[in-house]
Amino acid sequence: MSSDNAIPTLELRDLSIRFHGQPVDLIDRVNLAIRPGRTLALVGESGCGKSVTSLATMGLLSKKAATVTGGEVLFRGENMLDKTTTQMEALRGNRMAMIFQEPMTSLNPVFTIGDQVAEAVRRHRNCTQAEARARALKMFELVRMPAAAKRLDDYPHQLSGGMRQRVMIAMALANEPELLIADEPTTALDVTIQAQILELMRELLKETGAAMLMITHDLGVVAEIADDVAVMYAGRVVESGPVEAIFNDPQHPYTLGLMGSMPALAGRVQGASRLMTIPGSVPVPEAMPPGCRFATRCPFVSGDCNAARPPERDILPGHRVACIKAPLETHFAQGAA
């Protein structure tokens, strides 16, 4: 068992993706690894490439829009980029599953929620309709769907947003996947329901031992559910490590800006006496900086930052940062902030 757990459930190695007609790779040599039973949060502002990365991982990236230009997507050591469409369909919803941000775009409005979960079970298991329906009911009870037995015959439009998201979680976990990808699963929910859904997901993951990739822009969600964090900016991972290390000692200027812009976290940022802002905007592909992609917005920038892509290196074991200025304590001491 120990040797099996030594293999990451999911590992991205130098994954690069380019949208057709663009001069540079939007996703540029991304490296991530998630081990069984752990949750990795991929964090960054809208448009940084988080969702594109997750779609490529699931084999759902539109070939009409983009192409994987390099790297590997390893699921339990096997490269998903080498799989056929049929092979990926056998994996999705079975050993790999995904929860999307808005359930109403993922649930079929003309079928009952019980039938939809049962169909997900029957697609990957050799069972009868009755057995699949019983499994759906069990999953609804597991995700604490109110009046679960009665809800089996409801349609998506009859449910609240929180209930619909519970259906999506039930469907995703119905076949006991080894990997769960959750793309902003609580963004559309109010704060109270969001907390309930996060608590539910945390408990279910603990019970099943599945690994999870959580896509989010919300550091509050990260603090609630993640074991590890990878911070993405303009298609590159700029900092990664255990959640405690990232929150207690952020070392990339972009991570500092993200944390300093949130009232609940700003006090943790060294040198921050008030909320911080990140000036400027994310560069467009046609004007991507030649070195560090954050150089046009960074308060610590120097000529060297534009010379070449900064390599990822360990600040502490497991805490990696792609910034030639790290560690940043000396820059704070010099008043660079």
C-alpha cells in the first residue's frame, strides 16, 4: 500500500497549452502533483488558466480551440494525453470525476435527478436499473439531500442552488473516483450554503480517500479545504506548497498581492498596514513579458526579471517559488514594499 501511495494520483509535468492563433502558450510548463487523500487548490484570478488546466486534465479541452503543445498529464502514472476518446470516456465519471461551477449547465433539465445519477452509475457498473436507483438514493443520503427519497423524482429546476450542487457531488462520487476535480463549486452559492458544501466535501473526501484538485479564486475556500496550494498567474505556477507555508510565509509578489487584498488575510502579509492592490492588469498573449509574466505589475521588478523565465526553486522543502527576488524578507527590510 505504501508503494502505491508513493505514486501521485494526478501529476502534471511541464503541461503547455496554446490557443489557436495566439503567439505564446497560455498554459506554460505547469507542474503539479496530488497524492491520494490530499486536496490541492489551484488559485488565481479569472483568466489565468485554471479551468483550462482542469479541462485538459479531464480530456475535455476543445481541439477546435486549443492544442496541448507539450508535457504530460499523468493519472496514476499513465499519460492521459495518450488515451483515445473511448478510453477517456471510460475513465471520466468513473475513476476521474468533475464538479462544475454551475449545476444548471451540467444537469439535464428534462430528466429527474435520480435518473441522472443512476445513469452515471449504470454507465460504469454492471448493475440493474433498480440497483442504480438504490445507489443514487444512497448517494443523496450521503450528501445530506433533504427528503432524499422524495427528491429522486424531482427535476433540476425544482431544487435550490445548494441542492443542485449536492446532486453534482453525489453524481461525481457515485462511482468512488480516485480523483475529483472541482471547478469553483461554491461560487454561485450564498455564504451559509457554501460553508455547508465545503464541510460536506471535506468529510466525503476523508471517507473515500480520493485526491481532489480544487479550482478557485477564493483564498477563504482554500483555507477551509486545501492541504496544498498552487498559485497561478498568466498560465504559470508562480508558487506552490503546503497551505500553511503559503498562508504564513508567501514568497511570490503575486501571492502577497492576492493575500493582501483580502481583509481576513491582509494582516498576515509582512509590511501590510492596510489592504493592498495589484496595479495594472494581466498581460494579453500578444504582449506577454519575455521573462517573468508578473514583471509588469511587480513592486520588486528589476532588469533581471525580464531577461528569462524565473526557475521554480525550493525556499523550504516542498515550498517552491518562481521568483529571482525570493526570499522577499530582504526587500521588505529595504522598504521596497
